[in-house]
Amino acid sequence: MNIIAGSARNLLLAGLPDSEVRPTAIRARKALFDSLGTFDGLGVLDLCSGSGALALESLSRGAAWGAMVEKNPAHIECIKENCRRVNAAGCQGEMLILEFDILNFSRYSYQLPGVPDLIFADPPYAFSAEIFQTLMQNQDFLSFCKGAKLIWEIPDSPGAMGGFINIPALKDPQFRRFGGTIFLSGTIQC
């Protein structure tokens, strides 16, 4: 797994020690990021960050800050190593590693440098819909992140999209397929 574009382009990232975790495929990540346009000055929140690849790709492309929220201690160590590598490659953005469960938003939100412009989420597929539903009902999260674009990786199991439809907290929700991976995107509204 490597950084695709920007100041840390082609930098090899450390992989996760957990073989059950599946990082977003490089083709899907490239197509997704290319579709999002410029990252200059954005604040990025990466939920269930894993290796930190999504936030670090954003930072390489010019994001002002990237906050990586992850609760698995082994993943936190991987994120730290990847931050070190991206920093050494010349990334200028602020990197924050927050060791929390993403559903405990009030416990880590005060550490964010500001309201995120872009939020990535890629929870474990087995719990993804449940986590999504819970977060989309969390008024602290919705109020704080109002106006942010949310991009959620959808599980690849049959019928999985059903757990991600009819969500009033998202304005203009869309399902988009990139490289065989489906993402839900929409703007958070209260």
C-alpha cells in the first residue's frame, strides 16, 4: 500500500498486522481521491483509520490537517509509523492520532483542530451499518460536523446498501462505485 499522489507520492506505507483488516484497494482509493478534486487547506477526519492511509493520502495532497481515529492499539502503532514516513517525505499538514472508539465522539471531538471538511469512514464490514446508523443519530457528531462531506465505504456483502439508505442526516446521498468498491457520500446536516 502506498501514497498515490502529492508530496509523499509513491511512499510505501506500513501494513496492518491484522490479516482480517482489508484496506481500501488502491484502484478504488485512486479513483475516489481523483474524483474529490483539490485537498488544499481541508480538514480531514478519518474514522476507523486502520493504517491511516486515507488521512495520509489527503495530507499528501495538501490537506491542512488529518485526524485519524482508531481504537485498536496495534493499528495505532501502524498509524504512528506511517505518520513518521509521510512527515519525513515532506508533508506539511498537521497529523493527529486519536485512540478512541469512533462512537464516543464527545471524548475526542475537542481535540480536533476545527470542523472537518471531509470525513472518511471504513469500519469493519460486519459492524459498518450498525456503526453508521448510530453515528447518524449522534446529535453531537451531526452538529459539530454539519456541512462536512461524509464518505463511507460500503460492505461488499449482498444487500449491504440497505443499511445505508433513507438517512435524514445526509443531504444529497449518492452511492458511487470506484474500482469495485462502493462508497456512500453526502453532506452532513442536522
